Amino acid sequence: MTSADIKLNAKIPAGPLAEKWESYKGHVPLVSANNKRRIDVIVVGTGLAGASAAASLGELGYNVKVFTFHDSPRRAHSIAAQGGINAAKNYRNDGDSVYRLFYDTIKGGDYRAREANVYRLAEVSVNIIDQCVAQGVPFAREYGGLLDNRSFGGTLVSRTFYARGQTGQQLLIGAYQALSRQVALGTVKLYNRHEMLDVVIVDGKCRGIIARNLLTGELERHGAHAVVLCSGGYSNVFYLSTNAMLTNVTAAWRAHRRGALFGNPCFTQIHPTCIPVSGDYQSKLTLMSESLRNDGRCWVPKDPADAKKHPNDIPEEARDYYLERRYPSFGNLVPRDIASRAAKAECDAGKGVGPTGLAVYLDFADAIRRYGRDTIAARYGNLFEMYEKITGDNPYEVPMRIYPAVHYTMGGLWVDYELMTTVPGLYAAGEANFSDHGANRLGASALMQGLADGYFVLPYTIGAYLSKEIRTGPIPTNTPEFERTEKEVADRIHRLMSIGGKESAESLHRRLGKIMWNKCGMARNAKGLQEAIREIRALREEFWTNLYVPGRSDEFNPELEKAWRVADFLELAELMCIDALHRNESCGGHFREEYQTADGEALRDDENYKYVAAWEWRGEDEQPVLHKEPLVYEEVEIAQRSYK
Amino acid sequence: MKLTLKIWRQGGKYKGEFVTYSLDNINEHMSFLEMLDVLNEQLIRQREEPIAFEHDCREGICGTCSLVINGRPHGPLKGTTTCQLHMRTFKDGETIVIEPFRAKAFPVIRDLVVDRSAFDRIIQAGGYISVNTGQAPEANSIPIEKEVASRAFDAAACIGCGACVAACPNASAMLFTAAKVSHLALLPQGQVERKRRVLRMVAQMDKEGFGRCSNVKACEAECPKEISVSNIARMNREYLFAAVASETIA
């Protein structure tokens, strides 16, 4: 495929926004039950999107194979989501509706998301809650036995459903159980401890994958009529992030190298409430749920001279509740990008607290006075405990210290309305795709999107493609395409094993993370990004000449797994910087220092950048090619985003 | 901090033995797994095989990390996974013994990594509510008493790490299985399959080679999510009821 052949077609159905999905569902071709039995679908990943997609496709009668590099599907990183899941149920009678959830998401994403996808997301959000309750997900309830809600950032209604501070865990266990049921019924075959290392393209269509059995090192060929990547986000390109340690970009990146365009790679989310970095040995950062901002108040001392004082010794009048001051209508519940930048601005002004000066306070004293300690404990008890375990401080008595950290990636594989990438037969769902959150994701929307894609979108849209595959027959894997792809994977493994240098993959990864955080993190500028690109190239060179991978490739070897993933991060990192450099505007999580308003807010350039940047891989050491999907807003009037 | 580590090594050149390592300059704010990262980085630099251990989220929720530390699954702190354990819990100069979770049903894969897929098969045997996507009634159509939902949640908080098995002298999986049986049996949605579920899950648990429960309660003491043994009592009652009170009359 060459650049000229790629025509981005988002396949947005015609008709009024509110009727598009209904109308699509009414017209999408169906696959009969006896034909579904003859169609094979591969799902890569078992987080919320992967587990829900695999289970739902299995229920429909497709032959599903699901792959996870973990020992069990239940380990996927969705499990760590804390705060909640949005749905436009309007149980609170506070004015919520599908339209408002849609509007909040578009605005929260700083007008860089596709209207039709977001509207559909808001529509199916209500079905997700029904589905999860039916599966036995123990959501929080009120005394009358009905479901409870709370507020999250960027909204003025209460539409977030939650299960204590473990909502992701409970939703994932629900999807995992639905998946387990299909495994028992034989409709889904589970391949645990298997990592997808490439996709196989036959005559321009995705026809399967090459997977490595992580216990034996054996490479396996798996053919299918369609492949669905639900492999999550790439925050770990920053090394330190709130993502689980093994989260990686490999599946998405290998697909990108085989022709799937990568959408908005520079759109990363920096979450404002994380436990600050404490030392060089640190392996990951821990998120403190956004729900804490419902009752916690962010502040720093007004006078930088007070920054080293004990917080309880700083009187009320000497504190600056900077979010409440700057954003009176949303206060502490501004969206994540805004809260993160505001914290950075205070620290940059010398008002940061704690030993490193890179932290602000999140204070619960008022809430404890108002509601009592027991109520606060019921709401956030597990989060307070987690904080105390890590820091040794008790947040009931001393304000928490928090600082922003990389948390989520809005960018991902470009997909059309049907969630298909630019490679026919290759789909991407959940965080792995770019589709719904624009330049900034609102809290409690990741869980919503993962489950929407897997339970309610993909099972319909995949039929549009598979209905044309009913005569194809089983996909043979003894073909030259499978052979060639497998050999390329084997060669790359051999190359990694035989460098014989001195540095571990981990140490090179740490260095990559530093470059990315300093130059492609919360604030970016052209000079820094250009430097970052040069530094990443040099680091990649060093990786391929000075890496050392212990052990053998034909055995269980976590160091080899890590090395492969870091090699992919080293390629992705450059693309992220190229994307950030080309986007001469600030929007959502992408903040270019050159483009800001007089009071430090993001300054969008709708005239020139109201599009999805979809990048095409042209080969190692080749410049990627930019394709643009213009964003058309028919329903929403574009405005400067204001939370004041 | 200075530490001496005695770590179980199995696979590669090791037949299954404790190997002793010394570490210096350990910061007390490091997590236990970060301490092992430091050791592995050191081993890689010396061109020795790093120690295989499992981990992922490092915030106590995914259930991937394991380890028996000084004889206790997930180490000495109550209600804490290994990844949430920090070195300030240990003394300078201490000798720490690190072993895998040991059980017949959890075969060792390498060093400290064991195969816990038996847990997945127990869930596959019946640890779910049979509801296909799209069939669900409106979420608020069945009110559930707050207290009941809360108890179901307490059971559902299990992270499937297997510490209960490692702690049990019989390597029993009763707490794990009972937590899932309880979670679903407490909720109105779980009633229809209640009997079948407990019978099948217990049968699978036995088939996997886990031992019987003899009320030692070490599982509860070591569970990082503090799942109560009262769930085992509930499962026993559920099992008895399901086994004795048959639906069919022959």
C-alpha cells in the first residue's frame, strides 16, 4: 500500500446525529448463525474492551480466539481503574441526557473528537450499566436499594456509577466472567501467556497474527477472518506512568508498521492526582482517583517561602485554593488537562510543596468537618489506605501531596465508525484506538468506551465486514505470507538476543521515559521536540548496539519480552514527537507553550488543525506521512473551552 | 539498608535451590519489587540470569504479584500485596527468604513464577451469571439492599492472587472459590444458577488438586484483600443445600 492509495473514510452514516446509530444498526448486513460458525475472529487483549468483545462475539456464535500475555485474562490493566463509569441514566434528575454526555465529552476533548462516534458512545452508555448489573457487578447503592452516582471532572451532573474505589476491577471481573463462560462453552479459545508480535496481511486484508508462546518461546501462526486489537494504551513510553508495568504498544505498533494509520499519537493524558515521584529507583506512579476532587480541595501556599512548612501550620488566609480561584464554576472539578497544568504552573512558580517541590496539596479537612470522618472513609477509605501505605502519611490528618502523571493515551490506531483500521479486517477497540476522547478524556469515560466498543459496537459493526467473508473458508496458515511474517518476527528476536551489549532493556527504557517526560510531556515546545527527536534516534541506535538480553529465546524469558516492547516504544516515541511538533496549537492534553492565551489557557487553532492527524508508517528511517481526517461539527457549536 | 536475600531459583541452571544474594544501598522508601528490580539490574550487569518474578500493576489490584516472604504470602503486613510492601517494613541487615507460592495445583514455571491457571478453570466451571450481551433488564429494576450489595462487594474484592492457597497447610482453594460463590449467591441476579454454580465450582476445585479445608484460617490472615472465612461457611452451606435438596424427583 502506498500513501496515494490511502483515502481516509470515516464511514459516518448519513442522517441526523441522534439517528445515525439506530439507522446503522437497521441496515448493517447480518451474518446467519450457521455462517458465524465458519468464521474465525481473533481478539488480542482481555481488558474491558477485549474481554467484552471476545465474550460478545462468542455469544453471537463466531469462533473466537482470545490472546493475553498475562497468566490470566483478569490481570489486564483495566482492573486498576478506580473511580467510575459514566452513563447518561439521569437517575439523579439533575438534567443529564444522552446529549449532555455527548456534549461534555466533545467539549472535554477540546473539539478534537468525531461527533458521530461520541454520540453513539453516549447512547450505549445506558446499556452498559444494565449489562453490568445483570452480570452481578456490585455497584454502590443507596439505602433505597437503587444505584448511587457521583460527580467527576468536567461535568455539572452526577452520572458516574462506581464500585467503591475499584470500579475497573469489578467491571473487568464481570467481563472476565462473561468471557470465562464462553471459554467453558467452547465458543472462545483462550491463549494466556501468549503475546501477539505481528499481524499477517494477505492480499491487503488482515488474515491473522503471529504470537509467541511466552512459556516455550515458540512462534505460532493463527489465521482468522478478522483481528480485533484491544491491547490498551501506550503511556508506558514515558516509563513512569500510572499504567501497569507490562502495558505496552507492541500490538498496535506492529499493526501500524503493517499499514494501520496511527491517529493523534501526541494526545496523552496527564492525570492531576497522582502520588509524587520519590526517587530514582521508582518503577511506577500511583494514581489517586479523580473522585477525590469531589471532596478534596487543591491548594498551595500563597507565599513560596511557606512551601517547606508543615501544611497544618499554614493558616487558611495564607493558602491559595488556585483551582477555585481560577475556575469558579467548576472549581476542583475542572477536567484533567486543566487541573494538571494548573498544578504545574504553581510548582513552576516556586509554590510546590514536599521534598522535591513537585507537589500540591489535596486537602480533605473541610470535607471531614462537613460530613464526618466516617462518611469520607466510606467514600475513599481504600484510596486513603493506599496513600498511607505508599507515603507513610495519614490523609485524614495531613493533606495529601499530589502531582500530575501520565495516565492515558487518547491517541491510538485510527479507526472508522465501524472501529476498523485502515487495514481491512483489522479492528481496534478501547484505549488502543484513537476515536472518542479527542485531545483530552474526561474521567470515568475510559471504562465506558472500553465496554461500549466491546459489548455494543463491535458485535454489530464487525458483521458489515464478515458478511462478505462467508464464502472465504478457513484461513490457511501455511502460506508464504504467514511464513514470511513469522520469519521476520524470528529474525527480530534473534537480533535482540545477539546484540550482546551492556545495557538492560529496563535502563534504556528509563532513559527514553526521561526524554519523553521532559520534552513531550505536560508542556511542549518546538525546540524541545526537535531535541527529543534527535535524542530518541540516538537512544534507538544505542539500544540496537548496546542492549543485553540474558537467557534464551526458546524459554520463559521476561527480559526478552521487555526488550521487544522497549524497541517498539523507541519507534513510537519519535512519532509522538513528530505529531506534537506538527500540531502548532494547544488543545486538551497537548499543550504547546508557544500557543496559549494571556491567562495561560490552551489556544486552539481550529482553522488549521481541526483534524485527526493519521500517520502512515513508511519504513525505518523514513519520515512518516501525514493524512488528515477533517472534523466536521454539525451538532456542536465550537467554542473556546471554558470552565471558568 | 544492607540486606541478605535467600531466593528460590528453579529452571535454567538451577534445579530448585535457595541462592543467597547480598544487596547494599537499598532505600527504605523503595517497594519490595523495586528492591528486586535493583537486584535484577545488578545480575544482568554481571551477566547472570535475573530472577523471574511476576508483577504488573504494582498498586495491589491486579493480583499478578505473589511471593512468600519470610514464610508469609505477600510478606508481613496485613492486607497488603507484595507490590505494596515497602522496605521500611524490614530492618537494616536483615536476611529475607523469598519463595514462590507453593501448591501442587500451582506448578512452578521458573524461580518465583507459578502457574495459577487452575483459578481460571474454577471460574469457567460456573463463576458467572449466564447473561448474554444485550439481554439485560433496566439496571434499577431490581433494588438491592445497600448492606447486601456491600457484602457481595466484600467477597468480590478477591484479586485471584492465590495467597490463600499458599498460606493453607492443605493448599486449599476454598477461600478463593467461596469468595466467588458468595459474591454471586448474595445477589438477586445470581439466584437462578445458585445451586449448579456451587456444585460445579467445588467439583472443579477438587479436580485441580487443591486440598480440603480444615479450618486453619491462615487464608483469611494472609489474604491481601482481607476476604473473610465466613465466605467459606457460606459456601459450605450453599454446597450442602445444593447437594442435598435436589430439584429433581427421580
